[in-house]
Amino acid sequence: MRLLLQTGSANAGEWRAAFAAALPEAEVTLWPEVPASVDYLAVWKPPAELFARVPAPKAIFNLGAGVDSLLRLPTLPASVPIVRLEDAGMAAQMIDYVTLAVLAAFREQAAYAQQQRAALWQPRPPLPRREFGVGVLGFGVLGRAVAAALLPFGFPLAGWSRTRRDVAGVDAFAGAGELPAFLARSRVLVCLLPSTPSTRGLLDRARLAALPRGAHLVNVARGDVVVEADLLAALDAGALAGATLDVFGDEPLPPAHPFWHHPRVTVTPHVSAVTLVDESVAQVAAGIRRLEQRLPIGGIVDRTRGY
């Protein structure tokens, strides 16, 4: 069995060693070297040249949850299954990040930080928990994990997805027709949508205006889901109280971008859920072994949906 590995990162050697340990029955080759035949590909944001040089493998494993950059490649073979990471240690990280952002919004930590800078001692009245709805926009594996982690805090929880997914303790919304009602009850909107033709630019001026006044946006999905100019306008107008942003249309975020110094924006450098080598390799190795045994696996991408 031959596996071709392409990571596009400085720690490619670490990935190769992890695959060699987890999948000793495979011959692991590191791109740009290409063997005469390839059974499986494990890639992250590969160059178009790769698919022009590599014979069609049995499957392509994407070393991350988002496949938008992969699907845009014109050289991507049409008939080869694509498998994305479903968790691989990302859920626990995402839970930490989102829980911190939700609680900071609920306890108005940004407002208190501003008062501290002004040496202003001014207690604020507590926000009613029962009115502090949290909406998870994108209710896949990570979205459901985030909602489950938030349940013990007692916030009214809602989840929105393309098709309805019922989870105990979470109000389910589905489809374009129910999106306005979902947004209207989300004092904190947590965006976990993939980047697809139907989601790019989804959070525009109109949909941000559908949020309750004083709402907070947490985006840990993809930057192009949000229209940045519309978000800035909503923040400047006071319609939104704040935004915690981990992903952006351009990454790294340009130094002159207004998000860096906006008083209502918290910026982090795409760290809400980083890919963990050992966990990711274990998931890919298990998937390859199941495919070799002609068994079904999870994480297969529907190219028409983009995830």
C-alpha cells in the first residue's frame, strides 16, 4: 500500500513519522516526490500540480475539517472519494474557545476591560440568563459538541442546519425559511458553517440586522461566511455589541485591517481548533484500514454540498 503525504507545513517530517508509526503496512512518500503508483493521498491545501502528477488514488484524505480550498482545484479528480477529518481532537479545542467567548459576552468582559482602562468603577446590572440565547449556526459534529458543552450553563440553546438535527435541550431550526427566527433569538451567534457556494457571504447586512440588538458574533468557521464590511457597520452603529473572530477572508489578517484595533472586536489567529498530528493520523489510518477491508467510513465529502 502506498500513501502520498502533502502537508504544506514545516512539520511535514513529523506527519510522515506519525503515519509510519500508525500505518506500518504503508509505504509513505512525502510530496513533491511521487511514487509510480499511489493508493491513498493525505493532503492539506495541495497545489494544483499535485493532481496533475499523481495517478488517481483510491481516496483523498483531507487533513482538516474544511475542504473548500481542495474543492476549488481544477485538477481535482472527479471520481475519487474525498474524506475530511470529523474531529481528531478539534472538538475539545473548539469547546474551550467558544465557551470562553460565550461566557465573556454574557459577563460583559469587554465592557469591564474598557472601564478598567478608563479607571471607572461601575458595576453593570447582570444580564438575565433566560434571555441570553446562544445559537449555533452549523450543527454538524463540532456544532453539536459545542452545544452539548454549553448545556450545563443554562442558556437557551438553538442549533441551525440545512436539514433538521434534533438534540436534547437544544431547539432545532432548519432550512432558509427558519433562519430568521433562529437569528432573532441568538444573543450570541456561533458560526460553524463550512465555506460553500451557499454559505459564502451568508452573514450580510440583512442577516446581521436580524440578530437581537446588542448581540455578539463568534466566528470559528470560515472568514468568507461573513461580509466584513457589513459586520463593521453593525458594530460601529451599536447594533452588535461585539465580535470574536478567529477566521478571516484574508489570512494572515492584513496589519491595516480595521478589525485589529476595533474596540468591539477580539481577534485570534485561526487557533480555535488546530489540527493535531497524532489524532489526525490515527483517524486517517483507521479510515484507510476500513477502506482496505471494504467497510464504510465517516467523513466522506458530498461535493455538491461542499462538505
